Amino acid sequence: MNQDGMTSEFSICLALDPKTTQAVHAIRETLPASPYRDDTPHVTLLRTIKCPSQTGDTDLLQDMERLLELSKNLPLTATVQKPANIFSPLFRVSSQVQLHASPELKSYRKHIMRILKGNHYSIGLFEHLAFLPHISIRLGVPYTKQARLMTEQSFIPETKIIFSKWIILRDIKKDGKYLVKEIALPD
């Protein structure tokens, strides 16, 4: 960890399209503030990845693009399953939209795990065992009746969500808080 709290851990995420992002923000406006943080709406493809050495943002982005060909392998898809309140040891009860990953998304995720491990990146054990794609609406805040209704109207089951952009969320530990820094290749 450097003096700014930046760790060597990061997540590879798939950004939502503008319309879906806008729907998440509209739902968030009806809920109380998160006691943790509100990330840019996304789906995490792979989390708890550790760099083999301290790496700057630009180098990390370029390495991921070179090794994993992330941009070349997009778009990827998932379909909406349902809105749900989910318990997490880190964020307590959080509101989210559960998704079904497409076969291509599942396959690509397995492929990038092999490439990362072959290049001395380590990946958390849970990530090897489970892939539970979801969109976090608000971390640490369950749905209210109004927010659930809005989510059900915005995220109809079996609706396809298309991911055409990727981002990295870098882990930061500062003043006893777990934060992230979003980085992305320029458009």
C-alpha cells in the first residue's frame, strides 16, 4: 500500500450503458445515502485481483488491455433476473439487481482468470468458486417499497443488458475505510 492508501488490489468491471446507468441513479435518489460509497453503476467481472508488483494506473490499464484484450472482446451480455436485497459481510444488506451471465460472459471470465494467473496476478479464492453477476443499486441500503417498484419497472426479467466498455476499480484503504478509485482508458 502506498502513502495515498492505494493497494495492489483491483477489480475489472463492465460499465452499464447510459440508459441503464440513468435508471440506477434515479433509483438511488429515492434511497437513503450509502454508509459506504456509491460506485459508478457497473457489473464486476472479476474482483480481488492482486498485481504482482506496485503498478501505476496507466500501466495497469495498458497491461489489462494488452493481456486480456478487454476492448476487443466486448460487447458481452447478461440478462436481468430480479431485484433483491442481499446480505454481504462487507456492506450488510444492500439493494441490487441480480443478473444471469451469458455463456460468452462466463467463458470470457474463465479465460481471463487463466491469463492473469499465468502472468503472476493472484485472484481471491471466492472468485474462483462463484460468479454472481449483479448491479449494486446502493451498498448497505435495502430497497424501500418505492425503490423496489422503480427497479421492477426499469429492470424487467429477461431484459438483455449489453456491456460495451470496461473499467477498473482500484482498492484504497484510507482512514479505516475501504474506498475505490475508478480508472478507464480514454474514449
